[in-house]
Amino acid sequence: MEIDSSINISENCTTGCLFAISIAKEEATKLGTVIGIDLGTTYSCVGVYKNGHVEIIANDQGNRITPSWVAFTDSERLIGEAAKNQAAVNAERTIFDIKRLIGKKVQKDMKLVPYKIVNKDGKPYVQVQIEDGETKVFSPKEISAMVLIKMKDTAEAFLGKKIKDAVVTVPAYFNDDQRQATKDAGVIAGLNVARIINEPTGAAIAYGLDKKGGEKNILVFDLGGGTFDVSEDFDHRVVDYFIKLIKKKHGKDISKDNKALGKLRRECERAKRALSSQHQVRVEIESLYDGMDFSEPLT
């Protein structure tokens, strides 16, 4: 399969965060310390304008981007790297890509996720077994709030004080309901979302920060880990491509096997990131399904 390989998730997330911080700086004159959060589909990051310059804040693992993943075990709730790292052994209780559901109806590509989505009052909710075996349903904004709490905690640990105000980025195509749901997620997380801003606007401003010269027209797009404002999502397209390829070449349907899907999804994400710096990568998974090893090129 061939795709355009101009992808860098880390840089993209940081760009969104930089713009959020630039707007947060403006809001800080009225509100005090305001953090900027890029609440991404696959990764999120947080930063602040401090002592005359921008700081993208590293999390407790030392990383400037945090997986937008939430998981429940028999004893605790996990967010970020801790949630993503245990997904292979706890697939049905590990939630990701929740941004696709916020303020919307169930989408077709959600059939590929291992966790359970239920209809509640005409809207999608996640049903999951939490601590002590209790089953509970969460709205997408409640799950998003858990990621925002992680971002808020990361900022507070760095700044050494409580934070209550934030600027949050969203995709340009988000409608009013989705923007309001994002604000609601902030409230649940204990944040006043001072402003909601468009991610592509952030990319455009970040591009122009160090540019000199005369006036000219440019096209800037924001290619995120899960949402692309002028195309369709890469991850699900690649996963779906390989599902169909496996069925055609090997006569095996892995679309209902959560463990196999999890392996394929993780390897496709790794391959996508590798394509940031190379033209071709091989997607290889040992014992993907029913003892079958998988190996195919992605360019």
C-alpha cells in the first residue's frame, strides 16, 4: 500500500500546543496563568508561556506528548502511557480514539475498536468494567476529561501551583455541539476553557512565526494522528486495508478478533511514524492470528 509519508505526530501535536499557548498568553493578561492544551485523537500535550518563552511540559514519563488513552483495571484507572502499554492484555477496558465520538453519533470506523460502544439517548457511550467488577458507561466527554485531567496534573506538577484556566485546540470541522462537548470535558476536568481554537489555524501561525518577506498566499493543512481536515484518517484506512488483504490472501477474517486488531493497529501506528523519515517500512507481526505470521510493505 502506498501513502504520502509527510507525517510527524510529535511535531504536529507540539505545533497545536504552541498555538494554544500563544492564545493562552493573551488570555493570561485577564485570567492569570493559562495553559495551552492540544487535545489530540492519538496524543495530547500541554504547555505554558513562562518567563518570556514557551514551555512544552514533559509528563511524568519525561515525554512531551501523552497518549490520549484511558484504561481501567481491577484496581485503578490508567491514563496515557500506562494505559496504552497494557492494552494488549486488557483490550476491552482500554479506550482510545474517543475524540472521534465526542458530540457525534456512532461512526462506521468505531466497529474496529475493541471496547464496547452503547447507545444512550441517541448518543454513543463507552461501556466498560471498572474497579471491583462494576460495569459503567461513560460519555465521550467524560473520557476526554480524564485525558484533560492528566494534562492539568502535568502542568500543575511543573508550575508548582493549581491551574484552573486553559485554551484547548479542536479540529476545524468540529461543529457547535462538538466544541461545546469539549468545553464540557474541561469543566468535568476542573478547568475553565477560556477559548476553543482551530488546529489548522495553529499550524498556519506556527508556520509563519519565523517567516520574513512580502505578502503571499500559502496552503497550510493540519495532519494529525487521527483527524485530517482535508482527507480521511490514515490509521483506520491502513488497518482496514490490511484486514481486507489478509482475508483475500489468507482467507482469514480478523475483524472480530480484538487481540489481533490491537496488534495490527499498534504496528500500523509504528509504521506510520516511521514513514516520517523513510520511504518504505515493513509491517511485521509475529503470530497475528491463528498462528499466522504477517509481513507486508507500506510505502
